[in-house]
Amino acid sequence: NAGVTQTPKFQVLKTGQSMTLQCAQDMNHEYMSWYRQDPGMGLRLIHYSVGAGITDQGEVPNGYNVSRSTTEDFPLRLLSAAPSQTSVYFCASSSGTSGSLNIQYFGAGTRLSVL
Amino acid sequence: AQTVTQSQPEMSVQEAETVTLSCTYDTSESDYYLFWYKQPPSRQMILVIRQEAYKQQNATENRFSVNFQKAAKSFSLKISDSQLGDAAMYFCAYRSARTSGSRLTFGEGTQLTVNP
């Protein structure tokens, strides 16, 4: 079972460069989300999607774009990377709706450094 | 907005002993879910245990149990018979029952060390 797959696992960027973090899930989950993890701050929600074609902002959306053209894929785009975006990024997916005790499945994370 | 606070950045325990990790949260809602996630050095996020707020009974999963105090908005994790493999970062997380499964609010994390 592949579950949630994130690529790449590591990436180094220069300030101002752009890149896309890939996330794919093979569980036919409707709900997908992106978090960033910083020391002493836990995981914070960047963007999320409740289905193909539907996305919304989380707690820390500035500097990031997302789209959801298929159920399986939910890429995260950094249009102009900044050192403040140095972090570990996690993609997650879940199947349930509000009011249900559904579980989020996480990818293995992408460690991004912006110099 | 909901907040989750883990006041212990680091904890340590001797192998085979019991340790309790603390978590408090702030919410005005009455229906929600609480989770504990484990993150070992591999970085993988692993669900340890979960609790529905409407259930008074504390959740238990083998050596892991919680003490859920709804009125005090407290959700602590007890690890019994600690093992070396329990060493990890532990995160407490909250999800409103009114929002979708995509929206978790996490605490800052507690780094647990298990001493042999």
C-alpha cells in the first residue's frame, strides 16, 4: 500500500526560486491538506482541499499556492521561495466528513531549505 | 480559533517505567476529536490514540491510554511499560466535529527520551 506519497524528500532552493512539492494518495480520499512543521511550533495548516476543484486557506497560506485537479493529487507551489519557508512539509489525506472520527494519513515529509 | 498547548518541550523516562505527557486545549465547541501522534526520527507521523469528546470513557490502545478531562480541557497521554521504541516527538491534536477531516490543530510537541 503506497498511501500518501510525497516527492521530493529533500530540496535546497535559492531565494526567489520556484518549485512544486508533489503529493499523491491512492486511497480515494476526498480530503487532503498541507502542513509545515517548524521547531517549537508543531504542525501548522497551510492549505487544504475537500475535493477535486475545491481548495481553501489554512493558518499560514501566504507564499503558497495549491490546486486540486484530480482526487489523487494535491501539489503545493512556492512561487518565490524565501528563507522563512525553510521547513519540513507534510501532506495528509483523509476520507471522512465533518462529524466523523476519521483518521488523517500523512506522507513521509519533504525537508526544504531556502538559502 | 482553537489552540492546543503542550507545556513540556522535553520529557524522559526509564525503560519499563510510566510517563505522562500533558496537553491542554482551548475551544468553545462541545463536539470535537482529540488525537496523539508520534513522530520518530524517521519523520513519519503515526497515530497513537484518539478520543471523541462526547465519550466519557478514556481511550486505551495497549500500553497507551489517555486521561480526558473535558471540563478542564485536558488530554494527557500515559505510556506504560515504556520501551526504547517509544522515543519520539509526540504531538497532541484537535479537530472540530464541524470541520472536515483536513483540519487538525497541533500542539508544539513533546520530545520523549527513553533511557535504558
